[in-house]
Amino acid sequence: MLRTPILIVNCKAYPQGIGIHAVEIASACDKVRQELGVEIAIAVQAPDIYRIVEKFPKLPVLAQHIDPYPMGSYTGWLVAEAVKAAGAIGTLLNHSEHRLPLDTLDAAIQRCRKAGLLTVVCADTPDTARDIAKLSPDMIAIEPPELIGTGIPVSKAKPEVVKNGVMAVQQINSNIPVLCGAGITRGDDVSAALQLGARGVLVASGVVKAKDVLAAVRDLAVPLKEI
């Protein structure tokens, strides 16, 4: 299980976040993780999982998605066992850029559970988070899609979404940590999220597109150490 509080860096499919650039971001995450003693994980494109695990064996690596199919005749689909074999410990699911119907999401979570992968499932609203909590993922991340990539932090612009999301999930299963994302770019954005009850943050462009990736990761991670 991933420890909380946690910082998860999602490289998406940005040109700055694939191949050798993904390795550079992973290097920054691994360095700050060891330096501060806080939990940091990275979510990367499937082809980058193995190379990052090989270079940074102690850094938790997540896939950005898996498909809800077993091993077998499923050409072109990404099965949980393949992600596990590459060295990932888990996967993101239901990101706003890759939404899944609830029944498909349920099947994907079940596939991950059987394969031994953790699931960090994204939700756009507190109501969606409540429904997802009934599926018993390992973590839920609240991300209002209208704030993603804007640099306007959800923890400050829409604090009620974070607070209500945490409450909604706790009403169903208090053992599921709730993270938040969308517009998180600075350490004080993280501090605000933690004060609202979040157990960590999911970030992307604030790190991947930063001029100084190491400094960006460190700034976002420092508030985690203060918990």
C-alpha cells in the first residue's frame, strides 16, 4: 500500500513526460522522496514503466490506465498482468481524459485486485467519488476537469469540492484515502488541500512542464513532510 500523505506525478502524454524525459522526472521524484522521506509516486505511459522501474527500483510507479480484460486474446488492450510484470505497483483509472462507465470501472478495479495492482481512481465530483467508493478502490482522487491544467488550484478555487469529496468517501468507506488534483502547482496549494482533509495530491503539468522539475517536485513535497 502506498503511504499517505502522498504526491503522485502524472506524466500524461506530454512530450516533456515520455521516454528519456519521463526518466528525468522520475529521477527528480526519487531524489526528493529520499531527501525528504515522503511518499512520491509517478504515473507514466506504459512503454516507460519498465525503464523507470529498472533505474529507480524504490520509486512507486503507476500505469496511467489498464483495460478490464484478462490475459488472452486481447490484442491492443493493456491488461493488468502486463503492467504488473513491467514492475508497476498500481494504476490510475477514470482520469477525466480517459473516463470509464461505472460498470467498466468496477471490472477494471476487480482485474487490478486479482493481479495485485493498487488502484487510484479519479472522480470529477463528490457524488461521483461516493459512487466510486462503493467499488472499494485503494485511493480516490477528486479532480474537477474544468481546473485541470489551468494553474488554478482546486484546493483554493473550489475548496468545497475537496472537503465534500472527502466527506462523501468517508461516509462509504473511511479507509479509502482521498487525494485531490487540478491546478495544483505550488507547495501552498498542497498545504491547503491537506487542511481540507485530503491525504495527498495528484499533479501533472505543474511538474512535467516546469522549467526546473526538481525544484517543482521539492516545493510540492515539502508540505507532506509537515504532516
